[in-house]
Amino acid sequence: MLIHRGFVYIVKGYQHPEGYAVAYPRYNLLLRCKLEPHEAHVLVKSAYWDCIKQHVPMVPITGSYGYRSTCTSSIVCEVKSTLEALLDVELYLTGSASFLENYNDVDFVIYGATEDVVAKTKKLVETGVLKKNESMLVNEYTRKHSFSMGLADYLYLKKSTILHFMLLGVHVNLKLVQYKFGYTECTDPVLDFKLVTGKIRVLKPMNPHIIPARYEALLNDRSVVLESLREVYSELEPGDYYIQNARLEVRRSGLYVVPDSGVLLPLR
């Protein structure tokens, strides 16, 4: 989270233009409230960045500073300390629970997440220490994903999730991020792109549960990397999926399909 002129922005991605951060406005720091969509829209200052060949919202680094969130309640602090002890990691509190007294879930990020963290989390979920229930996922769907997919599709995508669970009666949404910090440079430039719609086959995950999520995949019998910065697409199982208005990007490192600008749905 980044503070600029009294507003809190959520930084996205790991590549950022020199002197700027790619970030979306989310909260009014002074009033301690979430921005309404029309308020956030006014604050967005988009510019075209040739590195990724699209318009992105940018916030100048000069005059901005990072926000280190604190717990809004004793239960959030207790959940944080308990989960840190279980996973032996440092958690970064983000989302509404870092600003508001009323929140639906508690969002934590682990930066520099490893396969060891994934294994620990998976074991805690499988043994019932971290508990899952369908109503928790239904609420998550209703608040965040109902505009882009049906409930059955969302429940299928998250049927084996280890990133949503209940701890001490609180719904926790865990985000595992590969990188410890972002880069003020173009680390993997997009040379060309086009929008694609159709069937894609996920063969196997390259780094399951960790963002950026990457999978070995086939698009029209062509080998590609399916890559997403969205948590909802970070736990895909092998199989056939439908993508709509996804970006097919030619990069120096290879050929990538990025569904984040469109939608990805299971075919079953």
C-alpha cells in the first residue's frame, strides 16, 4: 500500500515505470473509508507504458510513501500473530481490515513466498487447523467475482483452495507473492500482443498458489505460459478452460497468455 496526498493506493505487479508505481486508489486515509468507484475514478491518472503495451494507473514515487498497516482490532492482531507462528513467516496486513473497523475478511500478504510456505499452509488446511467452508467462498464470490463469472464456476476454481480459510472465527484471504519487492524497470518487455478468445488447456502449474501464477499450457496446440497476477486464477488444476479477451503476449522470455484483462472459466 502506498500513500499519496492523503489517499491509499494498492500497488499492482512487479514492474514499474521509472519514478512511478503502478497502483490503484482504494482508501481515503484521513476519513478512514473506502473510496466509492466514482471517487477512485477521479484519482486515477493513467498513462501508456510501452513496456507492457497498455495504459496503467501511475502514482509518482516523489511525494509518496509506504503505509505499514496496524491491526484495527484485537482479533485481527490475534489472527495475525497466530498465523505467523503457524507458518513461521512475517505477514503484511492489507485490505479493509487495515483501515476499517467493519470488514468482511482479513487480507494478508506473504512476500517472497516459497514452496515451503505453500506446503505448510496446505498441511494446516488438510489437517483442519485452518478450516474451510462453502459459505465463506460464497460470500467472497458475492462481493468480488459475481460480475465476471457464475457461482458454480467460482466454486470450481477454488474447490481445492488453501488461500481462503477460517482462523479464530475470521475469514482469512492469504496472498502468496513470489517477489520480495518490485522493480523500477522493465524486466520482461512485451514486444507485441493481441487479444484472444477460445479454449486453453492447462497442463501443469509451475508455481502453484504463488502470484504471479504461471502454468504450462496449450493454446491451439501451441505451447504457452498462462500467467496471472490475480489470486482467483492462482490455484488452477490441469484441464480445459475458456478464455475471453485475454492478452496473448510475445515477450523476450517467451509466449504468454494473460487472462487478467478478460475472464477465464472452467470447461467441464
